[in-house]
Amino acid sequence: MKGNVLVVDDEQIVLRSCERILIPEGYGVKTVSSAKEAIGLLVNNSYDLILTDLKMPEMNGLEFMKQVRTKDPDINIVVITGYPSQESIKESLDLRIIDYLPKPFSPALLLEVVNKGVEFKKKGAVPESKDEAYNEEAAIKLDDIIQNYKNKPGSLIPVLQKAQELIGYLPPVVQRHVARGLRVPVSEVHGVVSFYSFFTMKPKGKHNIRVCLGTACYVKGAEEIIKKVSDGLKIEVGGITPDKKFSLETVRCLGACGLAPVVVVDKDTFGPINPVKVLDLLKDF
């Protein structure tokens, strides 16, 4: 079994969808429709990952997560929400969520988030890694960035933005550097990097290809687009070609559902894309 997942949501369609998608992939899935019931399950059961809605009767997701943290400070939590607000996002991040799922979500996106969450749990921490872009000179510049922002309110996001501009992406070793410099938990830094789509933890090629996995794009062939690009460039999602010319990643939503399916190359948006002809799009690059 890949891992045990607890899903908490008052919408039956969400619970059934999670079972239908995750169980065939080798996950143990327990679903409940109330946060109070979920709290009871945590007394005698352990889970690798919790998926929880924010808006629920009797007890909302934020209160549920606060109680979960008192019972298991280290369990990984992913928020499911159809109506994210800046305040709920901030409170969720304060409770150290590692990711979120927008409603409605595609099967591919659910699997991506769950795979990442369970893998993160098994590793127990963000693994260190070396990278040629993070050298002594870059570390000194990153220290300067942290020094300029460390005493300002809400400094974490601007520091991460500057760090990504400096290094190109945010590998675990950079996240740890930022956490030490700002004196915040590594889990908080990782939560912010995971939550916001404009941050990336993997290096990018000269031309970065993003394929939307939002529901509108998914039903119109997003998975076929990913396969065509992956096979054509011989890279996996999250990978980079040996010549560092192209990288491939998926995103949750690009806000262009009317153009579905959508592909973005660098800063240019293309759609609707014919999956069969998607490689023709890359010839100009």
C-alpha cells in the first residue's frame, strides 16, 4: 500500500471521487463527512495524509486542523477548497498545510498532490540537495536579500520571490537557508512554496512549458497533451531536457478556461491546443 489517506468533506461527490481515483492507485482511503467524526478516528488510527475541506457544518476546516495539530503536530494536511480567501489561505499556512486542491479538481491533480504529500511524509523532512546554481556567491547574495527583508512584516513571500529570481527555483537547500535566515520553521517555508503556483522547487529550462490540469482543460485532453510533449521531448513532468532547453510542468489553473485546453510556453499562452499538434507549437522555440 502506498499510504493511508483520510478525506474530510461534507460533499459526497468529493468523497466518492477521492475513493474512485486513489484506491486503484494503491492508497488506503477513509472518508468522513464531518470534522468531528474525523477527530474521533485520529484517536486510534494513523494516516500519512489528511485532505480536508474548509467550509463544513458543525466544525470548519480551520478549527479541525487546529485540533489535529494538538494530536499530531507532524501529520501532513492538504486543504480542499472551492472559495479560497486571502484570510483562509494565511490561516491555513499558519497551520502548516503542505498543499491545496481547488474544487473541482481533476484526477491527475488529485494524484499529483497526494503522491507528493505521502512522499513528503515518508521522507520526514525536505531532503537536502546540491545544485550548481546554489553556490557560495549565491548564498552570500541570498543572505543580503534576507537581511533587507527580515524585519519587515510578511517578509517570507518577497524573500522567496527574490530567491527564485536569483537561483531560478527553490530547491530544499534554499528553503532551509531562508528558514534559518528568517527564523521560521522549514515546514512553513515549504508550505508557502507548495501553495503558490508561481514558486517552483525544480529547475527550469530556457523555455518552460506549463500544461493546465484544471477541470476544463482536463476534460478536453490535457493528459494527452502532457503525454505528447513528454514523449516528444523525452522528459517527465517536472523534468528538464539534457540540453536545458525545455522543462515541463503542470499547473492547477491558468484562468483561461474559455481557451481550454491551454498551454503556456514561457509567458505566452496558447489555446485551444490540439493535442495531436502540440509539438508543432514548440518548433518556434
